[in-house]
Amino acid sequence: MSAKLRHVALSVPDPEKAATFYEKALGMTRVGENDHPGATAIYLTDGVMNVALLRYKTEEAAGGDPDKFGVHHFGFVVDDPEAAGAEIEAAGGNWLMGEAKGAGAFYEIKYRDPDGQLFDINEGGWKTEV
């Protein structure tokens, strides 16, 4: 398997404030936002990497404490999510949530590594253009 790191998610108390900072301080570009029952999110990019700024609303969505701020998870693009998932589990990782939804559909499959760190995989990557 060959995975490419393309996504970092930060749990923040105020996604708009954090987005404004990264836009002004580092020239990142806003490529999306949403507000759903689990979290409010703003997505930024540098053209290669995507940064998700998330304010979790529930313990379930946060995978733990929704008021714990900092690096929440990171994400890898993989060619074959099913094969990657099998390799992750064989290496000691544990599936947490999510499933592949096919070409063109956005999804994330979340796992915990043997030390409990949350990460995700997907086949299509994250938005890097407006």
C-alpha cells in the first residue's frame, strides 16, 4: 500500500476565527464549509494539503471529548480503501467508523492506531481548489 498524507483536522473552539487566522497569516484558501449535527467545519488548503477546522458538537462525532482542542486526526489518500483497511487492521489498527462510498462520493473511514491516535483514509482525497 502507498498512502499519501493530504489532510490534517484541528479541533478548535471557533472555526471562523481559526480560518481567518490561517488565511491571513499563511495565505491558505477556503475551499468549503458545512454545519451538520456532529460538527461545524471550515476547510482550507495550500493547494496540496487540506486543513479541516472543526468544532465538534457531540462526544460521538469527536470520538471523545468535544472540548479537547488541538490536532484531532489526519488523513491519507489510498488507492484501495478495502485493501488499505485490511493492512491497517493486520498491523494492529482498529476501525472506528465510516465506509467507502464509491467513485466521486466523499467519505472518510476512521481508524485508531495501536496507541489510540485517530486517522482516516479515503480514495478521492480532500478538496484543494475553490
